[in-house]
Amino acid sequence: MATGPAVSSALEKISRHHLECSICQERYQQPKILECLHSFCEQCLLKYRSTKHQDSTVIPCPVCRQETKLPEVGVQGLKTNFHLIGLVEEFELQEKLVCSGGTKLLCETCDDGNEC
């Protein structure tokens, strides 16, 4: 995986809303991908399905309404969006490394306070 300035530069271009579920407005937790390629938290999709589409074998996307055929096991059987999980983890790591008084990133391999 890329490190250093390239990663921090790319992460600066990602706004928080790119890493948030449009149902709960929180950072993705176990994001699942629908056939339309929109992603939502697994728990959000479970709640969404239980309130509006409980007996259906398809679930319409809450954003674009395209229907996704559910696997036999339901929402849990949808593909996990590991790309989003990685982005959220990297974003959270970078948040921890940012100096409290500015926007400089700290070196994650030492505790000497050196800048990247």
C-alpha cells in the first residue's frame, strides 16, 4: 500500500461524507455493496429491509431505487465493501496522526513527534 505524502494527499481530497453511510450519516460500519454499487452499513440495510421490504427477495437502493436481488441469507450475504473499510481505517489513522494545532502529519513509526 502507498505511504507518505501520496497517501496523505489523496486522503485530504476525500471529504468525510464520502466515508459516511447515507442512511445513518455515520462512518461506514461493515459496508455492504448493492448491485448499483452504492454502499451502506450492514445494520442500516437490515433495519431498512425490516421496515419496508421484510418479505421481499429484492431490496431497492435507498439512493437510486435500483433493485438488488438478495442472497438466501439476506443482507448479510451481500458483498462487503473492503475498499471502503480500508479507506475508513486509513482516514481514522490519519486523523489520529494529525497534530492538534495544525494540519501536519506525524510520523507513525516513532513517538518523537517528527513530521512526515
